[in-house]
Amino acid sequence: MGAPNAGVRKWIACDFDGVIALTPDGKFPRVQEFRGLRVMEGCREGMEWLVAKGFRIVIWTCRDDKAALRAFLKENSLPFH
């Protein structure tokens, strides 16, 4: 008998503002601003760990500019699907 969850995709949604990114002074960013944002400490490592454990990561956000969001994630080597 195989593992009970064999072949099941594992997904996790990760919020962008205040979870992945903060302003340089550590505040919650304004929605639509990407300039000056920084990745929260430990975020990249945590996301990479999740991917290594077989999770696919979806970014949860209310931001409209998805191209800018993807660019931020790629520029900061953050995994997402």
C-alpha cells in the first residue's frame, strides 16, 4: 500500500504585503508601490524549504500590477508558481 497522500499536489498561498515584503523601515507597504520594498528576513529560505518539501507556492495579493509583482519576485529569487 502506498502513502495516503501519494500523488497529491501540495499548494500553499503566501500573502505578499507584510509577509513577503516590507518597506525599508519595516512598515506595511502601500498597495501599488513596489519601489523600495525589501524581502522579509527568512522569507526566501522559508519559501525554498516549502518548495523542497514539494509545495507549490501561490502569491496572494490585492495588488493589480501582476507584472510588477512577478518582476519583484524574480528579482529577489523568490519561488512561486
